[in-house]
Amino acid sequence: MATAVSERIKTIMEQQMGEFGEFILRKQCYELFVMPEELEQSDLFDLSKGLADAVKLFGGEEKAKKVSRQILKLIDLEIIEKQEDVNEKTRWLRSTGDTYKSIGGWEVATKFYKQALELSEDVANYSESAKIYRNMGAIKRRQGKWGLSLELLDKSLMSARKANDLDEQARTFQGMGRVHWRKSEYQKAIHYYTQCIEMCVQTKNKTTLGYILLDLGRVYDEMGEHDQAISNLQMGLALLKEEGDEQGVAKVYNKLGCVYGHKGDLDKAFHAYDVSLKQAHISGFMALQALIQANAGEWYARNGDFDTARKYCDDSFEVFQKFNDRFGLSYATMSYAILYTRQENWKDAEYMFEDCIRHREFIGTPYAIAECYMEYGMMLSEKSDKKRAKKNLERALKLFKRLRNQYMNEKIADELAKLR
């Protein structure tokens, strides 16, 4: 007979995910070596974040938030206070923080992290301290507070070194790399990713290594070094395939589609997008599937296949709007803007570029903002609105110069020359 906790969790999952609910629940329980019919209060600390992450992939951000909030309500926080094992108590507090972090509840997550950190520091549990500092650093990165993020990651690295925890050191270097990548400080990002690779080789952690190579592919693509990007992505793809990481495989093929598109090899780009979409669809990763559709839609539009582009734009926009996913909407609106530009529908193109800029400035990623201003300027140039085209291209150039992105600087300089 199932426990009361099991019955309630099963009901939550069925309400939010329908027929997929039980499948996701059983999969997460299997990973925790617990039967879904035998769940107890203490299992919820580890289960809650795993379910949130899984639901986010299958059903998107909003459903993940709903599932997490309902599960968190089930957790009797008094059992944390009653737990006499300090290390276990620390882990429960940190896991609760992890769940809030996964659904954007950053203030509440930080509160739990601080409680956990106080305990872990008292008993010199440096591995646990490293995880907590790293996750707090990730929150600051998502908030665009780069300096605070790096300070916390430095503390994470010091704790991981005290614990001689190579896996945690690798993940911290990865976090540092991501901060510098988001700041478009590419050489610093590559420096930290390289250190992470060295750690992964020592620990034989192929999954983390696969994701590092994916990140490096993204960095080199933004730098305009497309062959180097493809090389890293293909190495990462091989590792993630070997590890059976379906989400990672879909993400790498998606990025390969982008890079091949930037190289002008559209046959390879469309093939990569097709494989990525099939992988995401088979696995049920709805939000990831929508992101791939947004990216593919842009390149189908550039290639003149407006019907396919429109379908992908519509499908992705519907998903991201439903989930109120501003990151995804920043890609969907860009794809619409490119489609309308190619169709010479200037009014709708302008509307979508303005919407894209609004989303990207809210997120605060310099490269993505500059890219949008550049495309907007190029659209206005095609429309023969030279004054506004020049204004937007100069905005983009100012940002790319600050990022020291020579490839994009030269590209914009060529566009500005056409306006003289």
C-alpha cells in the first residue's frame, strides 16, 4: 500500500503532466533508489529538485514551478529542525534551496543556502560549503550581478580545494567560465573552461566534459571562430552520446545548426536542426524543442522557406508565451523579425525587433543585445531608412567594441560603409 506522501506526489504529477506524470515520477525515484510507492517526508528534499528539472524539460518552466510549489508545501520543515545529524540537516536545507533556485525563487533559496552554509562551516564540511557557494553564485549570475557571482564562486573553489573535491572544483570552474562568457569576456571564459576540462579528465567525468565542450562551442561561435566551435561541439556530442544524455545531445545538435548557419552551410544546419528536433521530441523536452524551433525558424526564413519558418516561429512563440519564458521569447521574436524582414513586412519586423530588444535587455546578455541591434539596423538599411539604420548599427558596434569582438566589429563596419 502506497504511503500518504506517495499518493499526494502521484496526484500532483498527474494533475500537472497527465500521462507523463507517473513516468517522470518513477524515473526520478529510480535515480534515488526509492520505490515511488514508499516515499517518506525525508525523500522529498532530494526528489523535489529532480522532479522540477524533469518537468521543466517535458512541460516547461511554468509547470515546473507549479509542481515544485506543491511539493514544497508538503515538506514538513520541522523535520529539518529535528534532524540530529548536522551533515544530513545541511544537505536537506541545501536541497530545499536548490528547489527554490530551480523555479526562480532566488530570495527564498538564498535564505535556505545561508542556513545550510552556517552549519556546513561549523562542522568543516567543505564539499557541502562548495556546493552552496556555487549555487549562490549561480543565482547572482542569473541576476546579472557578475562581481558578486565571482566572489561566491571563489569561495566555492577554496572550499572544494580544502575538501580535495575535484568534481566540485570542475563545476566551479565551469560556473566561472559561464560568468565570463555571459559578460562576453571570451578569453577568461576559455581559461576557466580549460581548467574545468583538466579536472574532468582526471575524474573521468564525461558528462560534465561534454557540457563544457558545448559551452566552448558557444563561446567560439560568438567569437566568429566557427571551425573551432564545430570541433568542440563534435567532441562534446560524442561524449554525451556515449553517456546517453538525451538532453545534451539535442542541445549540441541545436548549437551545431546555429554554427553551420553562421558559416553559410545551410544543408548541414538544417540537418542538425532536424536531428535536434527529433531528439527533443522523442524525449518529450517541450521547452528545448521550442528553442530549437525558434533557431531553425530563423535560418529557414533566411533561406526563403517562409512557410516552414512561420510554422516554427508560431510553434515556439506559443510555448514560450504560455510559459512566460523571456529567454525563449527573445529567440522567438528575433526569428519572427528575420522572417518579416525577408518578406519585406517592415511594420511587423520593427515590432518584433523592439520586442526582442526589450526581452534581451531585461535578461542582460551583452552579445545578444548587440546582435539584435545589428539585425535591426540591417533591416532598416534594407528599408532605406538610413538614419535609423545607422543609429542601431552604431549601438551594436559600441557594444561589440566593448566586448572586443573583432569578427562582429568588421561585419558592422561593412554594413555602415553601405550607408555612406
